[in-house]
Amino acid sequence: MEDDLTRIYNSSECINDKELIGWLFCLKGNKEIEKQHFCVYNNINYIGRSNENTIVIPESSVSKKHAELYFDSKKLIIEDKNSRNGIFINGKKVNKTEILKNDDIIKFGENTFQFIVINKKNDSQKENNNSFKLENLNETQIIPDNINIYTPTKKRPSHNYNKKRILKNLFYIINALTVCIIIYLGFFFYISKNNNMCDEEKSRELFNIAEETYKNKNIHGNLYTAYSYYIKAFDTIKLCEKNSNYHELLNTKIELLNKEIQFEHNKLILAYQSAITTDDYQNALNYINQILVLIPNKQDIRNIDAQKLLKKIKNYISLKETAS
């Protein structure tokens, strides 16, 4: 009996013989694990489908992290880790935790195991152990030579699992802090921007600049520049308490100037079309350039259309000169 025990304890398949307390023997499972023994140690044993567990059951009905085996007050506890198909002991479903005893039949998903406890004291069965019968398993039996001990390709000690869990939680904390900082900065910039949208003194300065610019509207570009200053003056007092007279004055100025710009734009478009009709492409080019001076804002649709026309006329003039 002692020789048999020595053989099992010294097996290279069990990584920590001193902590070995027994085995989970697979009564029913896939071809890879059926009739194999899994080493159970006197610490936390992680059970599941993932190769990172201490006891790996490579079968689809088993969750990645299905269960844990550990000691609590000198009792071996099995705990369900919210697995998909649960754990059954001797046909009874485990709600959360259950005390595990020798010879218990445990079912993980579609896989059935028997828990076998090592007993070094009783060697009464040495002579009767020539043949191995599953139905006769009890706490005094020793695993014979023709039974293999199954070991997963990758084992993870409990401290590695805890380290990974700590790193994962740290990652979530850092992400949460990053989001909070982004929200805080966004709120800060929003408040700063809004504070700049209630400065009546600055608004009146911009209004005076617009008035002076409008007086020289005959200078190319000044009409649109004056319009821009009126818009800025209005934006600067958006969040101020409404001064009905001043707000109304700004709205009137903006509306009238916008109409004046549109009128000048339409005049230049008609002149351009007339020049195109008479094949006067040089004058047509000049009219388009005037539109670009009138409306210098490159985001304005009228400026964008004028840019397209300008390119088209330049290409046409270039081709005409080449042909001649």
C-alpha cells in the first residue's frame, strides 16, 4: 500500500504533492477527460472550461469559470460561480455552496465526476486492488497503475488569478476616472464659453467697429466685414439679460445688411450670366472675383459656388488660349 501511495504522491502530473488531498474522477465526459483523474489540492481549486483554471474541463456545457473548491473551517466547500448549467451533487442542485464529502457524485454541465479522498492509513484493500471498479470506489481505495491522472495544459495558481482580477479592476477604475476628467473638462470649457457670451461692453465695442466699417462699404469686402462684426456683437450678449432696445437694434442691422449683401450678390450673378452669354469670359471672370471679395467667408455657400465657377472659367480661358 505504501508503495502505491508513494507512486501517486510522486507523480509528475500533480504539481504540489504535499497539498494533494484527492482527485475528481471523470465517470462521464468527452473522450479527452473520461476515466481521467484531476488533482485536487489543499487550496483554492478553480474549475472551468478555460485553460487558466486549476482544473480544466474542456467541454461546451461547462462555463469558463464554473466552480471553486476550497477549505473553510476544515470542510471542503464547492461553490458555484454563476455557471450557465449549474452544479449537481448526488442529483441535487447546488444553490451557491455545498460541503463536499468523499464519494460524492458531482455533475458539471454534462460531465459527471466522483470525488475521491486520499487515505494513507487504511491498507486493507491492497490485495483486492488488482482490478479497478467504479462502483466500488470508497475512501480507502488507491488508484491502480492503468488509470491516468489528467492535468490541464496550463495551470494557474490562485495568486495569478487574483493578480489578473486586480489588474482588471484597476483598468476599470482608470477608465472611470478618465471619463470623469473628460466630463469635468467639458463642463469647464462650456462654462468658460458661456461666460464669454454675456459681455455687453465688448458687444458694444464690436457694434461700433461694425458701424465704422459699414460707412466705408464701397471698399471691397467691407460690407461683409461689417456684417460679421454685427453677428459677433450679437453672439457676445446671447446669454445676457435681454435689453430689448439693443437686441432689437442688432437684429435689425443684421437683417438689413444680409439683404444688402444678397442684393449685391444677385447683381453680380446677373452680370456674370450676361457676360457668359456674349462670350465675354474676361468680364465674367472679374464678376466672379467681385463675388469672392463681397463674400470672403469660404464656408458660405455663395463663396463655394463662386469658387467652382471661377475654376470653370479659368480652365475654359486656358483651353481657348491654347487652341489659338
